[in-house]
Amino acid sequence: MTPVELRKKGYEILVKHLGQVDAIRFLQQTGWGSGDYTQERKETLDKVTREEFWEDLQRIRNRKINH
């Protein structure tokens, strides 16, 4: 499961079990996180090859078309 898919599924579960208002309240309480996003992103993307990137992009596009 990709990070985007995980986030989407998490939001859906929160809304299903808490309702929209309480899900938003919960998300507001969790804050913005910590760390250096730019550095973490660079480290993550340095590990991904161009071929892997295009395969993931194609898979995501195909999933959107089929749903």
C-alpha cells in the first residue's frame, strides 16, 4: 500500500467511526508532526529509481481509471 493509499484509507476509517466533525477534530489535535520533511523526502526519493517512479505512476493512473 502506498503512503497515499494508506492516508486515504485512514481518513475513510476515521470518518466512518468518528463522523466527519470528530474526525476533523482528531486530525487537528494530531498537529503537524516534526522532523525535516525536505531532508526525509530527499533521502526517500534518492532510493527510488526512475523506472520504479514510472511504474508507480502508471499503476496509480490505471487504478483511477478503473474505479
